[in-house]
Amino acid sequence: MNFKYFMFSLLPFSFLLSCTKNGGDQQENHKKEKSENPNVILLIGDGMGLSQVTSLYYFKEGEPNLSRFENIGLSKTASSSHKITDSGASGSAMATGQKTYNGAIGVNKDTTDIENMVELLSKRGYHTGIIATSTITHATPASFFAHSKDRGMEDFIAAQLHNTEVDFFAGGGLKNFNKRIDGINYLDSLKTKNFSIDTTSLNAELVQKDKIGFLLSDGAMPKKLEGRDEFLPEATELSINFLKQKEGPFFIMSEGSQIDWGGHDNNSDYIITEIIDFDKVIGLALDFAEKDGNTLVIVTADHETGGYTLRSGKNEEGKTDYNIIDPSFSTSGHSATMVPVFAYGPGSEKFRGIYENTEIFHKIKEITAE
């Protein structure tokens, strides 16, 4: 057996080891250096299960940044309506701390609005940022700032953004703001709320503005395979630079949205290029957290997509060869498998173990308590 693959196959159990060996040491090394609440950077790899994570260790050059974490857990992802969740229900679970039905955005089973992460932390003096490679009104990013009974109502979700406490956002979805059926231009609404909006590029010169929004594509951002370049790491880094200069701590949710879409397409190259891009974001977030000393970084997924597995392939003679990895899929939809949670920084030891995805909200709520 390939030694590297054998060692990484133990990942689901590594959280048990960290409880007894590594967790205490890491927490001792990363105690808060300031009296104020910590910054929180939540990185969500949409559709990122353990096999997607494992693919980094075979197809990325160099050691993945995920190896830098010591506190590791597993999250259960079922929604209130289904054993297999969608991104609306799972995003809402992480953003509100309550289980809800598939397709919901920030509402409970009775479609009543639930306080989300941006609303909660803004009351605690946090400035907030949302980044995604999907439309900014897509299920996961929308769950952190909006409320809708149906995730497909992206025009309705877009109409809420200017009335939220979000300070920074970047992604696609321009058409949901300025090419709407109702004819309303919500870019104007955003500008009346002190947003500087750029629809052409990530303009670093805007960091001195009050609020910033980047809508760089009518729909979703392009695939990495189709030339998206460094949008996700650059937008995440820009959000950190923008928010850190403001008074008080910050919260950022940055999503590698299209890992999920590669799973839906049963396209391994799509998954691999997207998760390598996502790992760059993880690296820059950890670099900042290490220097800052008061930043919690959490990396997780909303669910697994594709029933992705790294099976053995065939050699030139047509025989099974355990030195050849042949990525494959069992579904074009989501699966019920648990997903990993990696944490670093103040309070990171709380993310060890196995728990419901709603606990991610509650753990952040506890760590950021006044």
C-alpha cells in the first residue's frame, strides 16, 4: 500500500488523537494576545468530502495547507427534511444554528426568519465579509446574510443585501442586481448604503472606502479550468486587508463554491483544480492568523457531492494497479457522508469530535461571546 495514502486514510480518526496529544499544545501556543474577541475566518469548500480533501494530497504540488491543522472534527450534515442535505439547508444550519428544510435560506421549518451569523456578530461589533465563486446570492453565501423560503429566489435575496450589515462582498451574480424582471437597479441601492461597487475587477484601491462590493460576472464566476485566475484567494486577502483596518474584530465567510459543481458534473479535473485553488485561500488565512495571534480559522464543507472516491486504476496490461488513482463517482448529486472540520486559533479545540453542522454556529457564537 502507498504509505502516503495509508497515512492520510487515517484522517477520519485523527481528531481522536488530537484530543489527547496535539490539541492542548496548539491551544497553549495560540492563546488570545488581545482582550477583544477574535477575528473569525470561515472557509467553506462546497461539496468537499474526505475524498475531495484526499485528492489534494495526490494532485497538488507540495504539501496541502490543510496539513497545518491539528484540531480536526467531523460534521453531520442531514437537514430537517432529508437525510441528504442541499446547500440551502446546510448553509443555513451553519449560519443560524438551526436545522431547516432543503431549499431554505435563513428560515426555520415554518419559514420564519432566524438570526444569521452576520446579524449576530454585527451586534457584537464585528465587521463582516462574504466571498464566493458562485453568485453572491447562491445558497451558501446567501445563508449568511439573507432570509428566503426558497433558495432559487435570487432576485429576492439580492434585494436584501443593501439592508444588511455586510461590509464587504465579492462574487458573481451581477444580473440579480441590475438586470432584474422588476427593473429595479439594486446597485444604486447599495451605493446609497455607502458601498463602492466594482463590476470589472478586484480594485485594491477601494480598501479605504466605507464598504466594498465586487460583482464580477453576470452569473457565477468562471471555472478555474476556464480562466478564473486568482479571484478567490485575492478576494479573500483583500477582504482581510479591508476589514482588519476597521475598529473591532471581523468575520469572513469565503466559499470555494465550485468544488461542488465538479462533483455534480462527475468531473474530477474540475474538482481538483477548484480544491487546489481553495487550498491557497486556506494558506493565506492561516498565514494571517499565525501573525495576528487572535484569529480563528475554520475550514469545513456543507456536504459531500458526487459520492467521490479515489479507487485503484488499471495499468497498461489492464490489471488493477494500486499505484494508480482513478477518481470515480457514485452519484451526480449529494451524499450523506460526514464532512471534515479543521480549526486553528483561539477556541479551535472546541471543533474536535463529531457533531451536527449546527454546532459550527454555536461554537463560533460561544467563542465570540461578549
